[in-house]
Amino acid sequence: MFTVGKKRNKGVASQTSRRPFQHMALRRLRKLKKIVPDAHDADVDVLLRQTADYICILELKLTVLRRVSAIYGV
């Protein structure tokens, strides 16, 4: 497994050109860590689980807000 958000040594820079998919995935995981609350030190599997939970929470909030706005006619 690989870590997210840690800088690599300068001698390893040639590996990023050989593995563009891994480099892209690491970059996206770093961005995801910034979005999901309390995910700064999480491992990849924990980060994905927290992301799924966060999406469910946001969907629930959206449903509540839609129903409240329907009640008050906003």
C-alpha cells in the first residue's frame, strides 16, 4: 500500500514518469484529504470509508433542507 500526502525523495522522481496513473491517484487522494473532515492522517482505506460516510451525511442534510424549504415555501 502507498501513503498519501508525503513528499518523495528527489531520487524517486523518475518513478512518477513511469507510473503516471499512480501519480494521478496520489494527487487526487491528497485533494480528497483536504475536503473530507478529520481525514488528515487517515490511511487510504480509512479515507475512502470516511468519504463515503461524508457523502451520506451531505445527502441527508440536503434532504432535510429540501423538506424544510418545501414546508416554508422558499
